[in-house]
Amino acid sequence: MRQVDDTLVARLNRATGCCMQDCRAALEITRSKYLNEEQWLNDALNWLRAKKLYKGETLNMAEISAALVGRLREKTGARLMDCKKALTETAAEGGGDESKWTAAAEAWLRKKNIATGEKVGAEKAAQEGLLGHKVAGGAITVVEMTANTDFVAKNDEFRKMLADLVDLADKNKIDSLEKLNAQSLNGTPVQEAVKVLAGKIGENIGIKRVVRVEGDFGYYIHHNDKEGAIVQLAGVSGEKATAVGKDIAMHVVFAKPSALTRDEVPQELIKKETDIATEKLKNDPKNANKPPEILSKIVQGQINKFYGSIVLPDQPYYKDGNKTVAAVLKESGATVKRFVRFQVGVL
């Protein structure tokens, strides 16, 4: 037998206006073995009427037709189960007028959609999403939006919102998430618009970051809109900057560097790698009779190799492993001022 819970008590309270104590008593007295919630609520309502605690008409909550649910779904875009729930929760507010009923249900859904979006976000981190970008006026703007599943990331409404956000960021020359969140999209604050879409779709949706680069740059966005990079250059301009920048951006996507210079690599990380290399040498019998200065050079060689795995100019060029990125840049007369790498769900 189902127990009386606070949700049922609140529903009966909203439907009748009776105090919570009387509503709970009515539900306890009319509790039976059946599990039909609407019938239980009607029985409790009839008990309240018999006790002269409620004088309204019987609420026939079972009369929520598929057509009515469908019309509410068409109007709001919410899921069918949410539409039916909204109509059930607001039945008393309609007073027999279908237009008032659906208006109340729509208002309930708007509030519920926002709450649902927040709840989903707390339960599951977004691991999928897409990159949206626009090149205009000598600048590139990239907005990264995330979702729980790849299916939602392909949703037309998700893609439209991403495109609208990119246009908004480009138009206002926005270069950070904080600045974009301070804007309004079609009259609605950006953060609220994203939450509403999250509730409507039923997944956590969010804006992860916004990047804008101006000047001489090249970029590469992979065909699946999930990986990409922007490379800002000095020493070259125009079409040459675009070509060189795109080539280095493709390298960035392939090799995944994390630093532009050796100075950007944390010293504790270098110390850790130095300790590992030193310990390996000590444990190798072949190094037992080598002088300390030779061992020191071997360790430094290992550290240089480590730099070559994470520092962009030190990395082997993705098209020709015999060259470094620094050598390729030197041939073109360019230097990298800044690079940004994108990888949805990872970075």
C-alpha cells in the first residue's frame, strides 16, 4: 500500500485550498490498496467535502486527454510526460476553462523546465557538445557548448542556440564566458535561455568557453565540430598568415601541446621528470662507471625530450618528424604569439 507523501499532500492542498493537516488526514483515511493516484486524490477530495472542509466541484484529474497533452507539447516543446504532469498539477487552476488550464500548465512548465535543467546539471557532467565559430572583420569567435550526449548535440534547437550565441558574441566582440553570460539572447538573459533549453531537452546544457582572436591568425576546426585550434601569429600577415596559421593549428590538434614556451611548464613537473630520469639511470648497471657530468647530460636529454612532447615549438612537426615546429616557423618567417586548442569533453 502506498504511503502518503509530501508531494501528494501538496497537490491536494493546491487543488482544494484546504490546510496541509486536513489534506494529509484526508489522504490517510482514503488510502487503499489501489495505486491510481488521481482516484486517490478524488476520494480524498470527496472526504474533505463530506467534512465540509471543501465546497468546490470534484476535480476529474483523469480527464487529461492525449489531444490536450499534444497541444501543450506543441505550444511549449516540452516532453509529453512533463506536459501531462503539468496539466495534472494545475487542474484546479483551470476551473473548467481549458485555455486557463493550459496557460497555468505552461507557466508551471517554464518554472519546472528551468529547475529540471539545473538538476540534470548537478547529476551528470556534460561530456559532449559542439564548437561554433565565425570569422568576420579580421577576427574569429569560437563558442563551445556542451551536452550530456552526442544525440542532443545534434539536436536542431541545440545547434540553433549555438549559432545564435556565436553571432551574439561576434557582434559584441565578446572574448570571455563571463561577458557572454552578461548578454541577452532574443530578450532573455543568456544563462536563463540555456537553462530553459536544458530543461526542455532534459539534459545538462551549458556554455563552456568563449574565445575571440583578432589580428593575424589561422585556424582549423575538424569536420565534426568537436576539435580545433586557433594560432595567432607575428611576422606574417594576410593570406600567408592564414595558411601558416591553419597548418600550425592542424599540428596543434594532432600533437596536443600544452605550452607555448618552456617557461610555461610548471617547475614541479620538470623536477618530477628529472627525478624519474635520474632514478632510472641509477638503476641501470650500464651507467655504473659513467662520470656525473655524463649522467647529467643524459638526464638533460630526457628533459629536452619531455619538453618536445608538450611545448609547441619543440614538438616534432606533424608532417615531417625530422623538423621541429620552431624550424617550420622559422622557414616561413613567423612566430606564434598565442594558440588555443579545443577538444569537446576533454579540455
